[in-house]
Amino acid sequence: MPTNAEIAATLTAIADLLDITGANAFKVNAYRKAARVAESEVQDLGALAQSDPAALRKVEGFGESIAAKIVELATTQRIDELERLRSEVPAGLLELLTLQGVGPKTVHLLWNKANVTDLQSLKSAIDSGALATVERMGAKTIENLRTAVAAHEVAGSQPLRFRLGQAVPIAESMLTVLRTTAGVRQAAFAGSARRGRETVGDLDLLVSCDNHEAVRQAFLELPFIERVLAHGDTRCSALLTGGMQVDLRIVDDAVFGAALLYFTGSKDHNVFLRERAIAAGMRLNEYGLHEAPKAADGPVGSLVAASNEESIYAALGLHCWPPELRELHGGDFDQPPPDLVDVSHVRSELHAHTTASDGSLSIHELASLAVSRGFHTLAITDHSKASAQANGLSVERLRRHIDAIRAAQDDFPTLRLLAGSEVDILADGRLDYDDETLALLDLVVASPHAALRQEPAAATKRLLRAIEHPLVHIIGHPTGRILLGREGLSPDMHELSAAAAEHGTALEVNCHWSRLDLRDTHVKIAVGAGALVAIDCDIHGAEDAGNLRYGVATARRGGLMRTSCVNAWDPQALHSWLRNKRGVRPSLMAR
Ligand code: DGT
Ligand code: CA
Ligand code: CA
Ligand code: ZN
């Protein structure tokens, strides 16, 4: 059955191919919008297509014809129209879409007016001058194509998206340099990175200043820049070593807020805001919110707001919601934003490894790190015996480790040290230690580490068993996925979340940027079911503490409130949950 991501990718493929063939723009846009809906939808669309096609048609943004396509895909694993389009359009044209700044409309033109069918024929058409004779192909467009082809040759084999935790540090180190440049007033990163998406297509930097030339110079001299793709008075683009693209916009300080709002996006959110502005007799773009023009094609009226985001939302009668929720169906901006969990709320680390298994810090070093983070509680959770590759602890070693943790407590008067374990959830859902051993521990994180290619039904059963286990507090990285690397398990998140809510078991958002597991859409389901969520750094070394922001961003994108995050609780609430969870269900304890 296709996943929502596969459905989204299929709809996008149809849209791209339709665009290349020069199809009606309304039809193409309907597919693109539907792809974005599929991507952010929390219901399993493939399952819905099979069980209740009528409900599928009711999903906002689908409509009759696209719902039918999804049903066709879910039941026959193919879509006739897609196959027809693929037979019509030369395969090499699709690769052209991966060129920076080249969209389906350009590809349509190249194919129809210059007989370009792939990268090679595009290169020849540029070099031979044949393109220059094509109508609507200006010198500038051709120059952009030439740069894009060159960039593709540098970065072609690179993934098209980059992980949040790799992109953000680069953005920040660039901003640090730009902020020291003469005349710079404000500098920030925007785009998907500011919205906390787990991967970003490119980085968007924004700087306001009195001296554009100095900023441009400073940007072009930044380290990691492999190739400059474009540089003008207000925008520069460059490709970094590693293949990621950075777009810099230089604006006047008075319109920084409007530019930040625009370049933070998402595109859907911008469309929403623009429509609200029009409905209110105003116009919104990256230069500010203005009164509407007096005459139909006259200049816009006077400036209403531009210096900061809050003033623009306020002038539109909306609340300023955090970037993480500025997505399609992100929320109701007429209402105040929810009290989302924040990095500053997190006061405990409940998943951390020492040198006893595969961590690089001792118990004392881990505890000192937790104290320096201002935390009131640290759970030491080394691996269990089945994780032999991670030097998991035998029962015997675990007993001695518990003693060592209890002994260390005396040295840390402000920190509660918990003796815990990250115990493997075996393929059938049994845990890697017996109940007698688990009962010795203050806290149990149960995680899947092996058998990560299970069928969804088996994965659901396996994880449910761990969630229902009376001695388990937290399910660690529930799917085991590795971003851009390993699919992991695809359990039924609705079922897991309902069970987690019922049993008071927390589901973890693992903060490591290669995991971010739960992912944002899963958090949304967990929140909807009323489940508790833990946000943990799964510390293996001191540097992992810095990943907290990525886990928190993921949780915020899923709408996680401060009150539902166990790491944000005060010591009393946290410790009584840990104790009571084991006490509340004597019937389960008896099993
Ligand atoms: P990415 O880079 O693919 O991870 O996603 P974004 O959201 O960073 O997208 P990007 O880099 O293409 O553009 C940055 C923001 O600029 C985007 O979130 C919204 C705004 N923006 C760019 N192009 C358009 C557009 O054609 N229409 C609208 N409404 N907004 C746009
Ligand atoms: Ca971007
Ligand atoms: Ca961009
Ligand atoms: Zn771990």
C-alpha cells in the first residue's frame, strides 16, 4: 500500500509531467496542491482509499478526480494517466527539473522549441548557440541555464535535500560572520530551516543593512562556498561544498519583518496571508503590507506594516504563530497560538548512554553535563544485552551499573539521577530483560533496534506490546527510521498513540537530526490522541545535547503542548508519573 509520502511523490510526478506537456495550469495546480495535502495529512491515505473512498473525496484539497487517482494507485499500484504521460515525455527531461531554477515551464519550452530531450542535448543547445534563436529565451535565461548545468555537474549526485541538523549550524556560522560586517542591522535564517522541517532543500539567509556591497562581499568570501551561482544588488546564491545551496537576500531594515515573513513561508502560508490581505483591502509582499491601489493597475497605497512579523499579523487581524506551524493546515491563525513546548521548558534528560555501553561519557561526566544544562533529572539508560554491537549490558553488568549510578547520586545534590535502561524491544514485542530485572530500574525506555523491516501489522503489534508493558515508561525512537537513510517501521500510529494515552506511556521524539523519530506528523497524531511525549537527546557524547532544538522543533510542528511533554514537567510531576505508572494497573502487573 502506498504511504502518504509515496502518494505525494506520485501526484507531484503527474503535475511535473503535465506541466512539461503544457497542460492547463488549473489542472496542474490541483495536483500540486493535492501533493502537499497528502504530504501533511495525518490519516493513512492508502488505507483510506481502500476502506472508505468516499471519505477520501472529502479530504480538503482532493476533489473527485484526484481522489479517484489515489484509489487507483492504492488498489492497482499504478495510475494510468501517469503511465500515459511517461510514455509521452522523454525520460531525460525529468532530470532537467533537478536543475536549480528550472521548472516544468522552462522544460516545456526547451523540449518544444529547441528539441532538448535531456541534459546532454541541453548542453549542446547552449554551447552551439541554438538556444539563443528560440523565442522567449533571453540571454539572461540562457546564462542561468549554463550556471545550473555547471552546478548540476558539481552537485548532481548529491541528495536534493539536507538534514536540518546539518543545515542549521552552517546557516548560523554564516550569520555570525555576516553580523560582524559593516552596516548590518539584522540577520536571520528563514525558509524551511526556520520552520524546523526535518530536511531543507536550500538555506535562505536574510540580512538588513546600510551597505549592500559590503554584505555581498562578505557573503562571497564565506568559507564552504564552492561556486557562486548568482550575485546581484539584493540577492546572491551560492553552492556550498557538499552541494547545498544558500540564497541570501539583502533588504532595508525597515522591511526586515515583511521579508522575514515572506521568506520563512511556507508557500502555502504566504498564499493564505496574501488572500487575507486582499480580502481586507490590502496587499502583502516581501516589501510589506500596503493599502490596496486606488486604481486597478495603479501603485499600492500607503504602508501599513513591514518592520516586524507581529505587526503584519496584527494588521491582518491574525495572531503571530510560530514558524513551525506556518504550514498548510498548520492551525487557525484567528485564534491565539497553542502553548507549545519550548527549548527553555525542557528540564530533564531521560535517555542517555555512558561508556558502559556505547556512550563516550562516564556517569559523572553525564551528570555534570545535565547540571550545566540546568536540569533537575537525568536518567542513565544504557543499552540492553541484545544490542551486542552497542556493548549492551548483561543482567549482571546492569545490576552493578545500577549500584554505580546510585553511588554517584551523592555527588550531585541538585540533580536526581535515575537508574534506567534503554531496553531492546525484540521483534515479537517482548523486552530484552525479564520483569524482575526491569523492576529494579527507576525508568525504562524501550526501543526497537533490530528487525526494522517488519510488515506494518507486525510492527504495530510489536510496539503495542511494549507500550502496554506495565514496567515501560517511554518508547524510544518508535520507528527506528534514519532520515534519508532507512525507512524504519511503519506502525499504525493512531493505534499506538491511543494505547500510549491509555497506559500513560510516553512516546519519544528522539532529537538526533538523523532520527527525529517520532517525526512531526506522528507527533500530531500522538497529540490528537492525548498521549504523553518525551523529547530526549539520546546522549552518546556531550555534543548531542545541542540537538535538543531539532527535537523540540519537530514536536512543535506536531503541536506538542508544554503540558504533554514529560521533560517539561517539574520534578514532583515527573517523579510521581514514573512511580505511579507502575502502581496504577495492578491487573497488568500480574501478567
Ligand atoms: P525548501 O528550501 O524546499 O526546504 O523549502 P522552503 O520553504 O525554504 O522554500 P524556498 O527556499 O523555495 O523558499 C523560501 C520561502 O520563500 C518559501 O517558504 C516561501 C517563499 N517563497 C518562495 N517562492 C515562493 C512562491 O513562488 N510563492 C510564495 N507564495 N512564496 C514563495
Ligand atoms: Ca529553503
Ligand atoms: Ca531558497
Ligand atoms: Zn539510546
